[in-house]
Amino acid sequence: RKRLERGVDPAVMHHQALLGSTAIVVARVDEHGGRVKIGGELWSARTSDGHAAIEPGTRVTVLSISGATAVVVAQD
């Protein structure tokens, strides 16, 4: 086990570092999909269940990452 763990970097993985960050909607986001810009990178995105569609230009918060899709909610 020591040999396996020796090469593991304890730093936060890239997608985990994005949780709680602010993103900007670049293509309308709803429960089926959309696009956001997170730290200069474009990501596929969707709203969390039960949330209304979010229009381009709106700031959102990243709640989680599901595969290669950011689950977001609009900021107040």
C-alpha cells in the first residue's frame, strides 16, 4: 500500500477545486444543458433539479461536477 500511495498527490483534483466557484453563463443553461465559462474554460452545464433556466451573462455558482458537466445555480 505504501508503494501505491507514494505517487499520489494529496492536492485537490482539478474538478474538486471548481466546487463553489463562480462561472458566467455563455449559452442558456437549463436542466437539459447549456454552457458556462469557469476560470477561462468552457464547460457543459445544467441547472440542479427544479431550478429555472439561466440566461447568458448571468453569474452562477458551481454546486458539483457530474462527469464533464457542471451543475450550477444562479447567484442572487
